[in-house]
Amino acid sequence: MLRIAVVGSGPSGVYAAQALVGQSSVPDVRVHILDRLPCPYGLVRYGVAPDHEKIKSLQNNLRAVLEDDRIDFLGNVEVGARGLGPRRLLELYHAVVYCIGAARDRRLGIPGEDLPGSHSATDFVSWYSAHPDAAPDAFALGARTAVVIGVGNVAVDVARILARGADELRGTDVPEGALEALAASRVREVHIVGRRGPSGAKFTTKELRELGALPSADVLVDPADLALETAYADPAAVPALVRRNLTVVREWADRPPQGRPRRLHVRFFLRPVELLEQGGRVGGVRFERTAPDGSGGVRGTGVYEEIEAQLVLRAVGYRGVPMEGLPFDAERGVVPNSAGRVLRDGAFSPGEYVAGWIKRGPNGVIGTNRPCAKETVNALLEDAAVLGRRQVAADPEAELRAAGHRPVRWRGWLAIEEAEAALGHTLGRPRVKIPDWAGLLGAAQGAAGAGGPEGAGGPGEGAR
């Protein structure tokens, strides 16, 4: 039997597990998927906006993988805690695949960035997604004007949530505390601002069209911003996605306001240079107007503009963070690797692999993780003969428990799902996420009658 640990239960981790048990070259493979959280699915659960039900339904596909008898989900197990570092994992498993993503948001690096009222979009997403590390009262939304810096899908997501009415989200699984804060929100003006033009933005056309369809917000585009966009000169020369985005943005620029209760401004060619202070917190953002530099980038023009704002959310990308005991390329924010094989001082480290964003950097969509994981698993299988000769623990889960870990197994996760459905029923909603550690772990214990104090079904191989 080849025992593999996959660290992380997001799409890249689940796809890696699927590839491992779906291959035929190694007949007997068992996979433990370890996750710090008691819930699986990673950013599909804690990163996809609650009103994106179609994308969230991907959980059903991931669930089918995790229900395979050769795969065991072990949540509430933090790699790096209680002596469970990379070296210890290699004593427990023949191989380890790290699918730990890119957990840190990029910073703007400008004065005023740490003022109260300035946040990362990651923090805002975690709050409305009920991540247990996010404080339930982190966002009171007393601001009248919000600025979202960035023109990718995350920026569009957070702007859309700010511009939606709470009633439009009542049918989703958004936590009750966040829903109440959104219902009491004073935000009436939202600005999405990018330093490039619309042809350089990273959002998808579908996300853009959703903004234009919001019943409670007018979307406004300044025609002067579009006048700088060089791609309009020859739309046929740009990729189809860019061409579609340009069409949507131009339609917005030509559309008169409808008098809806909120206004959503989409701005281009503005680079943030300072967050302005007022009364000890954010009071606005100072931008420099940019212009195309003729080589695909932008240059500063020395012309400045200020936008009043009491809430600023930066959505300018993510970075991987180092894990103690693993090599790390600080410049790229990834673990050094060759086709998924971890490299230590330029040489392959037997038994250690990476997949997903920590392998290639934060790029691509959810589906990009499937071929990425498959490449890593193919490398692992090529090494299987050597890996199988390593002496490892007979029962890794028992060793984890002996070290003080209290894994939440699949049965515990199902108990959490049931508790969230019950919570939704009491609130007159379809389902409501539990937003805190105590609530999640308490719900997981609802499976204790099935054989384990942590909703684990008891220790031992194959207990679900």
C-alpha cells in the first residue's frame, strides 16, 4: 500500500487525490487529505461569492471524489502545529503533496495603507464567506463610499456584494451576521478602480455583465476613461475576451443612470498613490492618472485625482507564504519545483510534491488546477517504486491523534452540513454557514454517536 498525504482540500488538493486513486500503474493507493479547517473545499467554500451558486455547485463534484473509500478527509489538522512539519509527514507517509495555495494578499505599498478602514479584499471575502478566522463583526459598513482597488474577478465580487441589497442575498448561505450588516449598510457609492484600461483588466465578461444586471445599482463609466483605451482603434486585433469586455464597458458608458439606490463607478487609468486620513481613519484615496506607454503598460502623467472613501478594499492579487520546513522562492511566492517535484538546493527532495498556486503562482481559474495536479501526480507515480521502499507509520491517523491532533473526518463534515441546514431552517433561509471555530467543531461532534469524539468515526484506516 502506498500512503499519500495531500495537504489542502481545495480544488488542487482534491484533483490531486482524484488523480492518485484514478490511475492504474500503482494498484493500491490510500490518500489522507489534511486540512487546517474542519470543512473541505478550500476557496470553493470560502472564496466563491455566496450569490455565485453555479460555481459553488462545484462542491458536488469535489464531494464525489472525497467520498471515495480510498480517500479520507482529516480536517482540523494543522500542518506545522504539534510537531507536524514536513519532516514528520515524511515519517508518516510515503509521499506528501502540498496544495496550500497563496494565502496572503498583495499590498499596495503606499502611504496610509494601514489606516483603519483600509482592508484587503481577502478579509472582506472571508467575512461574508463565514471563514472561522474572520471576526463576525469585522465590517460594520458605516461608510457611505467604498473604493475597491483592482480590476479582477475578486474586485468585481466584493463590489457586487457591496452594491447588492441584503434581500438579494437572503436566499444564499451568507452568515447571518454578515447579512444583518449588509442590510444596515450605508454604502451608496462604490468605485472599482484600475491603473490600466479595460483591455488590461482581468475580469471575465460574465462577471461584468452581472454588475450591469444588479437591480439596486446603476453602473457608471466615465467616457473620458475609455478615450485613452488604445484597443478601440482596432478591436479585431485583440483577443475575443478583451473584445467582449470592451463592448460591455462601452455599453455602460452610453447608458444613462436609472435612479437606483446605489451607484457603482467603474474607473480606469488611475493608479493609487496614497490613502488619505480623516479623523484618524481612511477618508479618501489619491490617484495619479495614467496613460498607455505604447508597450502594453502604463505611465504616470503627473495629474492627480482624489476620491472620497471611508472604506478601501485592495484586490490586487495573492502571494504564497512559506511553510516552515519547506523551501520557498520569496520572489515568486512559490515552493521551488520541477513539474511538481519539490527542489531543495536545486535537487529533487524525494517524497515531496506541490500542486496548485503554491506550485505555479496565483493564476488561472478553478479548472486550471486539474491539469496542474495531474502533472504533479504523474511525477509522483514515476517515483512510486522508490517511494514505496520507504518505511512509514502503519497507522498515520493514530500517530496524529497521539500527537494531540483531533481530526474531523468525513462524518464530522456531514454533521456540520446538517447543522448549517438546521440553522438556515430556524432563520427561514435555505442554509446558513456557521462562522466560528466553536460552532463548527461543536457541530462536528454531532457525529460522535457514530463512533468518535471529534465526529471522526473513531481512529483507524478506513473509518468514515
